[in-house]
Amino acid sequence: MTVVPAPEIERGSALEALVDAASGILAADSLDGTLGRIAHHLRALLRYDDLTVYEIDDAAGLLTPVFAVGNWVDEVLGNPIPLGTGVTGWVVANRSTRNVPNTVEEPLCNVVGGTPDDPEAFVCVPLLARERVVGALNVYRDVSNGDPFSREEVELVERFATMAALAYDSARQRETLRDQVQRDALTGLLNHRACHERLRASLDLRDAVAVVLLDLDHFKVINDTLGHAEGDRVLRACAERLRSVVRADDVVGRMGGEEFVIILPGADAEAAEDCAERARAAIAELTVRGRPLAASAGVAASPIDGSEAAVLLENADSALYFAKRSGRGKTVRYKRGAIRPEAEQRNEVAELLARGTSAIEIVVQPVVELATGRAGGYEALTRIHIEPRRGPDEWFAQAHRVGLGDELEALAIQAALEVPNRPEGTFLAVNLSPRALLSAPVQTALPQDLTGIVIELTEHEVFGPEGELETALAELRRRGALIALDDAGAGYAGLQQMIRIAPDILKLDRTLVHGAHADGSRQALLEALIGFASSTGAAICAEGVEDLDDLRTLVALDVTYAQGYGLCRPGPAWPQPDPAAAAASASDIRAGMRISNSPQGAGAFTRGLAELSDELSSATTVLDLGAANVQAAALLGADELALLLVLGNEIELVSKNRVAVGERWSLDDFPSTRYVLEHRVPGQVVVGDEAGDEAELAELAELGLGTVLLVPVICNDEPLALLEIYRIRPQAFTAREIDRARVLAHQFGAALDRLPT
């Protein structure tokens, strides 16, 4: 970026200039833009000749120059400083500013290689953001005419640096998140969506672009026999090997599962075949339990095999399919007409469909509710055991290629719904692609009453035009279904898709979950997705949990559900979670309730709280407080909320609910309620949780509700009332939601205390 010089301002307007600078810098939408504006706005505050921003790289033990203006920019950017050396190293280590009147006379000063040792005035200020040093800001001025930085100028730079550091740190975090959104969390390669975008960009720039699709042979065997942790190790190792065989301008990505892509700008088909063979040879150098890995590859090149990204990838995929069908372990170049005829592929799928649900085996995996440790629901997974043997994903992909995908998805749903004896209080999640959801076969397969059914939208394709899908989802919800969005954080499940779908359950991609306990970047992205879900009232489900440390991290992040081999492998007949793993997540049981642990989520909410406070403060009677129950329930994302006064050994309903105002219950009949009031702690009871108090469970059944959260309303250390917060579906409240309910209870307590008894 070119920095335009600006005249030095009057000192009396320095504060106004700092405010203007803050507004300008914070308006930048990229890291480079932020750095450029830092230089520009500082130029408006004082005269300098050169400026450099250094960033701490703890892993390399360096202060890395990330931005420079003035003379010798290339030399400065090419010379990082070892931590702890020079004036800049001293400033970072001591978190203190240094003003050097003349660099020639300062022993700590180092001369950047390739630059003259001319006398300069030099101010170095640590960049402090959120109580940590993120780097340093250096400004230089020629002092051959005797013009060092004054004390007032140094103070001005310090004040400026305070604001600039926060802006820089925020921009760096945004840049990191942008990169993470485009990256596969497991391998660090570009993800499905980013690969499509990069291929389109390459095709826009030149005609000759080749694509290689690689698929690991028999990878499912590794996952099934050795576990997903070993499978993940293999995928990471493959990613490293693939990076080693490409040119600097080539792109390596992970399309999903065990499938990788290499995008080769400027390459023809012959060069792509050579690259594919190098890639397969590199993968063959890896071994699993002493046996070498093998891969199949498909190659397509533009313009002869297609000039659009989707067409080129589809043709490379067809070549890959032929490579796997003709014995695996080979590279096949796409040739029009040489790929297996569509009629043959269609006949295979048609024969499968003709067998009906007998051709499909349904296994289910429990979705564990972390607050209780119980199976809150199950995901139905399709297994197809007919010839030719291949994974279910390949069957579904082939079916969609030949125009029978909707019928196969409908058959899988029918088979899943036929599995009998689902445990009470649990849901059943069935997978559907967005395009199949709108089809007649799927609509016919779905029953009219969808209570207890979760429609899990797989996001391996771009969703269709706005309006049609949203209308279909609204109709499914009207019939009782919940909507889940699969693989959030990878592939197509971007924020726009989340906003369109407004899922009831947001399923986190397993690559974000695995290793989260030891990866701050994963945790940051998880927190962002969890925060989004919390603000929209969605539950979070983490997939692919295999490690107890990851499970504890998910509990600390306040995730609602989790599933994975570490909790329970898929199986028939409604398997139950591993007791030891479930116990690691569940809240304590007291008096037939789950008692919330100290919440570690994002803290109390503010949206709508002011309006509710105004409503409560205007109340003149207890019944006025009861009338605020609908507003309070909406604020908590609950279905209903009841306010009950504590009158000695009884509680009396004062809000309009399913039971008449004024009805009373004895605490002797509800020991869980008594426990909440006596111990001043919130607790919850969920239908299907064997630890639940029988009296509360019976009351829930009578009312047709699935969950109740009991929160005492305390004022002056006395229980004045009780909030009973209900969900129709049996889903436990998270620690964050309980924290919010306690805030509301304080508001009701303050209002009750001022009203006449």
C-alpha cells in the first residue's frame, strides 16, 4: 500500500485526530488494510520517515516484520529479529517504550542487513492487546539535522499504539478465522468449497487447467478396524505427502472423507497424469500396520474435458469412479464415452431399489445429551450390503448421477422409520440432501406426524434458490419435525446456509472436534459457532468424539449433544452410550434432578433483558409479574414459563399457563422442588432421564411436556418464588441457558421484593 504524506497537525487537536484515526483504522476490512491505515493515520499525527510493524512468532522465536513503509522496505521485511535481541526485542520483553535519540549511539540497535548505518531517531512501542504483547510499532526519523522525537511525540505514539494494537489484533483474528473457514480443520488443506472457488478462479485466468481427484482405497476398513483416530492420522499424513509432490502454484485440497483434489494451473492432461502418478507413489510410501496405502486417481483437463469448474470436477470424478471399478490402484484419464455407460450404472441402482428396504441395513448411533449423559436421540445410518460392494456414499452419489438419488434417499428414510422400539424421550435423525428433500419420493416417505423426527440436512452440495427450501422446512416443522444442519464448519455449511436453514440442531464437523482440547484455534472457531447457535436458539451437536479430553472441552464450551466412537459405536437395537464416557459429561444428580455445574459459556445475555426489566418494574401486583411469563419464556428460547409464589410449605401459580391461576401444590409432594428452594440451586428434569424425580416426570407427562428447569427466585437470601421453565421436547437446558434463567430470576426477585405482600 502507498502511504500518502499528510501535514503534521497542531498539538491542540491531537485528541480529535486520535479519535478520527481510531474510526478510520477500525473501518478496515482486512489485515493489510488495517496496517496501511495505521501508517496513514500516524503520518497525520507526527512526522516520520520510516515505519515498521513487527509481530511475535513464538513458535519460531522471532519478531517477524509484517508491514513497512519508507526506505528499504524489502530489506526490512526480509529480516526478522530473534526474540530478546535489539531494541525491539527489549521493548517486547519488558513491555515498555524505548525512545532512541540516535541509533548510532545506542548499543542495543541492530542494523538491518542491506541498509546503511545512518543516524536515525527511533521510537519503539509495544503493541499490547488484551493484556498481552502481540508485537511492536517502530517509527524512525532522520536526525542528521538534530531532530529526535520529543517526549510529547513519544506519548502521542504510545496513545496511538494502544488503539492500533487492539485494531491490529482484531484484524489478525478476523484474518485467521477467514483462513480457517476455507481450511479443512483436520489436514490444513483447502476444503470443499474453497477448492471449487480456487478452481473457478484458475479457469477465469487461463484456459489450461487440469484436475486430479484421488481417493484412498479401502479407507473405510482403517476407520472400522483401527478407529477414526488412526484414520485421521492417515489423512494428515496423506495431506503432507501430497503437498510434497506439487508445484508452488498448484493447489491441494480435501474434498471430503478420503478424497483429495489437486488443481494444476497451466497443466495439460499428460502433465496431470504424471502428477497423479507421483501423488499415488508418495501415498504408497505410507504404511498402516505394515501395509502400504494405495490410492486411485481420476484426471480431467480443460478445455477439452470441460471449461467450467463443476463440469471438470464431475468428469474427473467419473474417471476416478472408473479407476476404482476397474481394480483400484491406478490413474484413469477422462475420455468421453470410455467411462462406464450411464445405463449400466442406472441398472445397478434400479436393482437395489427393486429389493425395497430389505436391501438396506439401518444402524443407529446415540446422540448423547451432555448435561445428563443419556441418549437424547439417535442418528440413523444406512448400510448397503449387496454387490457390487461399496460404501453408502458411493451408492448415493451414483444414484444421483443417474437420476435415482431421490428414490434411494426415500428408501433409506423408509427403512430408518421402520426400526421398532425407539426409547421413550429420544429423537431419530434421518439424513437428507436438500435437493432430495423437495422431491415427491421423499415427501411420500415422510409420515404426516413427524414428532420426534430430526431431518438432518447434509451439506455436500450448494442449497437451491431461496424460498422453496425454506417453505418446505416450515411445513416439516409444522408437522413436528426438528431441522439439523450437518457438518457445520466444513464444506458448504457457511453462515449464509445457517441463516437460511435456522437449524434447531447445528452439528459440528468432526474435524473441528477432534483434538479441540489441545488446539486454541479449533476452540476459537467452536466458540464462534456455539455463540451463533446460542443467539438463534439452536442446540449444538459435536460429531466424531473419540477422546475424553475432547469431550470435557465440549462440556466446558457448553455443547448440548455429542456423538462418536468414544461414546458409542453405531449398531442395531438402540445401543446405549458407554457409561464411563457419559459419566464424564453428565451433571451431578441430587434429589432426582440434574444440578448445573458452574457455567463456562459466554456469560449472561443482554438482548431483551432491558425490555423485560421495564415490564417488571411497571408491575403493581403479583399478577402483573405473572403476565410477563410469555415475554420471559421467549427471552430464554423456552416454550413456556410459570411463576409460582412460595407460601410456607406450598407454592401457588400466579401466571397464566395450562393450569388455572391460584392453584396450589404442597412441597411434600414434590421433593425436587423443595430441594431447589432450600439449597438455592437450579435443577432440571428431562423425560427419558432415568435420574429424574418420579413426581416431576409424572407432572411433565400429564402436561405433555419434555423438560422442566426449576430456578429459585431469591431476594434477601429468602426464596420468594419459583420459575418453572418448560420445553415441549425432551432436551436438557445447557449451562449457558441456565445462567440466563438465573439472571431472569434475579429480575423477578427484585420486582417481588418491592411489591406489597
